[in-house]
Amino acid sequence: MARLHDETFRWWRKHLLGLRDLSRQEIETILDTAEGFEEFSTRSVKKAPALRGKVVVNMFFEDSTRTRNSFTLAANRLSADVIEFTKTSSSVSKGETLIDTARNLEAMGIDIVVIRHNAGGAPKLLSRNINACIVNAGDGFNEHPTQALLDTYTIRQVKGSLEGLKVGIVGDITHSRVARSNIWAMTKLGAEVTLIGPPTLMPAKVNELPVKVSYSLDSVIENLDVINMLRIQFERLGGNPFPSIREYSHFFGLTVERMRKARPDMLVMHPGPINRGLEIESEVADGPNSVILRQVANGLAVRMAVLFLVNQAAMEEQKYRV
């Protein structure tokens, strides 16, 4: 755990709202800190006292399994108390605003708010209206920073570095906050990112992003070191961006046949949940190139690192206030 006490760079951000504004050094600090926490999953006593006496609130306004549970377990591993907030069981369902809800929770003495919201910018809004640390667990079509951090952590863990790697992100780019955070994280760490999918699933201003674009998976797959398959978000499409599921899978699905064109050591990733048989075949998702379950496992160490770092920044801020 030596990396946790490395004083060469001090973390000063009490919020993690996104990765677009983070420097390479800040991203690497999170990944290095996560490396220090990785060993906790193999310990007989899987706890550290870093957040003892602190209260973490999981405010999830959208359904979530992996992210919510990962944050809950991460907070527990750091010895924090955790409040699980759901929209349906709160006063939000009666018309209370997000800010009023957060302020009422803050009055009870909370320290960190982990928020997932269907409106882009909701975490930033909270950060301007309450004193607690804010961690973005996904906001609208904007960002999902901890997913991108665990993705980059996994790649670095296997490949050693992202410098010079060619990464393909395939699928519903328009509606993917994971894709946006991955773009910022991976390009800042030296990877070349190519967005792959039909034109109807590309964002309107894709040419303003630091990426390449391909409308053919077959034309680029042989050059990729990493491929990240995105879920088609049917609940957000609002139309018919491709003629049929079968046609999408034919041109953009990661099949056993298509894998034969890829490099033998190409990493296969997916943020989940997986639509098996649509964006990826089961044989590939469960195959030797897949690091999908490793991504899930690494999410715990990454989220422990994020909670630890934002709390440290808040404690430093409190010192200067005093």
C-alpha cells in the first residue's frame, strides 16, 4: 500500500464530477491509489479505517446493480456508514427538489454523496449547493467517470500502459456516458481511440472529439489492442437508428467469426449489462480474451480509491478553513 502515501502529488479535488477536466497526473493518481487498495479483496479482514466515522449516501435516481453495489461495498471496506437512497422511497417522489433532498441529508451529517441521475449536470449542481463531497456515478448522456477509470485500470493492469494502444469503442456512442468518460481517460493516458458504429449512433459533434471514427468494425478490428463493446440502450433510442437488431448484430456484433480477424491478444471489454447475442456472442464474452469480470472486480478498488481521495481533499480543505 505504499502508493497510498506517495507525497509526490497531492490530490486536491473533493468532487469527482467527470474526467474531461482531469489531468493525466490526476487520473494516474486515482489508478495508482486503486492499486494500493487491490489487495483488500484477498485479505482475511477486508476493511481499512480510512472512512471510519464518515457517512456515504448512495443517491441513485436510475436503476443500477454493478455500480451501486460496488460503491456500497467500497464504502463498507473503508469502514464508512452507508445510506441507500432510492427515488421511489424518498420525498422526491412527492415533488421535493434534488437540492432540497440533498440539503436535508446533509443536515443529518453526511460526508460523501454518490449520485446517479438521468439529467446531465446533476452532480455538478449538487457540488455547488452542498458542502459534502460529490462523486458522479453517471449523469444523463454526460459522463460515468468511475466506469472509465476501472476500464483504464483493467487495461493498464493487463497491458502495462495505455501509451500507444489502439482502443475501439463500439456501438451506441450517442447515448453512452461510458464512451465519453473513456474517451477523456484513454486519450489522456496516450491511447488512440476509434469510435465504431453506424452513423445514426454517433454524436452530432463527433468531429470535435479527440478520436477517430469508423463506420465499419471489420475494417479496423485487426488493428485494435482493446475493444470495448457498448450496450444498445433501447430505453433511450426513441426511434429506429438501424433497420433491425439482426442487421446491427451482423455488422457490429463481436462474434466468434469476427474475433478470428483480431489480434490474438486483443482485450474484449464491456461495461455491462450485456445483451448477449446482440453486441457480443456468449462465446466471446466468456472467452479467453474477455476481461469483463475483471472489470467488475477492479471497480471495487477504483471506487475505494475515489472515495478515499475525495475524503482526503475534504479534510485538507477543512484544515485551511480552520
